[in-house]
Amino acid sequence: MIRPISRRDLLAGAFELGGLRLVSSQSAARNTATGKLVANERGGYLFVPGVPFFSFGAVAASGFEMVRATFRRPPLFPEGLAAVDRHLRAVGRPLQALCGFELRNGHQATMQEFMAFNDSYIDRLRRAGVLVKEQMPLTRSNLVVTGTDASHRIHAFSYTMPASPASSRPPTFVVAGIPEVRFLDPNPEIVAKGDLSQNGLRQKTIFILETIESLLTTMGAGWSDVTGIQLYTVSDLHRLIESVVLPKIGEARMRGIEWHYVLLPVEGGDIEIDVRSVRAELIIDG
């Protein structure tokens, strides 16, 4: 019998994936604490190092701005990379301009399945020339939509474009899907693991929002710059939206919160949130 998969297991195994030694939890913590960002010069953005298969956040470099494109009919990964490349070429951008992927599938994975996917994911993007000094610059969310097939699909992606001349533009950025996991602790753990009471859900939600706020600060941004918030959970957070989420996000509440009724990619986590600030959002056919 396969035992339930915890996020502690996931993070412990992530740093050994494919023989990579990219960013330890301690070094990631130092980078975040000191505001250190890594430049992706070919892509036109900077990123916050994360775990081997995603960065925690990416912010457009001077002279660039971020755009988000959603597929009307999400293509498979990795086959869908060809559609992404075609779109980028059509707008005059290289594949290295990619700064974030939003993936969907219909199957909550076992540890072995999820790690195998991440191994192939890293290898495919390495071969495409997307990695920066063997670090993954792209943010990622990877959610499970029940009732669909088990294949991974590209729901949406973000990329940089040269910015239109303008003074005092707010920053544009994407933040990865952040679950209730203490990534930066020496021994990553799930906040209020298994506790779906209102108190447990409150602890999880507060932790995620505070983590995102720290990442925004690292990227020189704040909640007032956010143009989109996506909340991923099947738990009932209605009361916490009013008491916890809205007071924290401030004027970003004016742009609303998009709730996706989905599961996290492996068992153990209950809530995930990502945020973005983009200049334009597109729906594309691929």
C-alpha cells in the first residue's frame, strides 16, 4: 500500500531531483532575506531562486513588462511548448522570455509520479535553453482539476515584452503558486498539517499571504501592484476571505480574487495562492 504523500516528502526529494543541486532551502532563505535576485538577461527579467522545478517569483527587468496568455484549449506538456514557441516568435520574443507556467492535470499524483514528471520537466526546459546557470527561472503552479484526463496541460504562461515608453510604471511580475509549506526552513513542513478546521485554515492562509508579501517585497513590489490573485482549494474559505484575505491584500481587492476549485498536485496540502501583475492578458488558440 502506498502511504499518503506529504509536502515534507515532496520538498525533501525535490532537491535531489535529477542529480541537481540548484538552491538549498538555506541559500534560498538568504536570497529572499537579502533581496537578492538572479538576472535572466536573455529573458528580460529577474527571478527569486526557489526549488529545482520552479522559482518563487519573477519580475520584469527595466525596459520590459510581463504579459499573460491563456490557452482556449490547453495543449499537452511538453508537446505544447511548440505552441508557446510559435506565439513567442510571432510577437518577436525568444523562448527564454518565458517567466511562468500554469499547469493543469486530472490526477493527484503519487510521490514517484510527481517526481518523475518534475525530472522530465526540468530536462525538457534545460534542452530548450530556458535554465539560467542550471537554475529554473520560471514560476509554476500545477493544479488538479478532477474529472479531466491525467495528462499535464499548459493552462497559461507568462512572458516578457519590451515595455512601452512611460514614466513611473508599476512593476510587473509573477509569483509562483505558494502552498502552506515552510519552504525556507531546514526541514520543510506543512503549516497546520491535516487541520481543516477554521483555525487550521486560518493558519495556512495567513502563512501563504505573508510568504507572498515577503516575495513581493523582494521584487520591489507590493499588494497595490497586483493585478490578479488566484486561490486554489476545495476547502471552505468564505469566512476567511473577509477576515484574513481582504484586509491583507488592501486595494488589490478592487480587482477581485479568482477561486479555482482544484486539488494540489500531491496529497498533504490544502491551499495554494499565486499572484501577478501584468500589462496585458490574452486568450490564444495555440
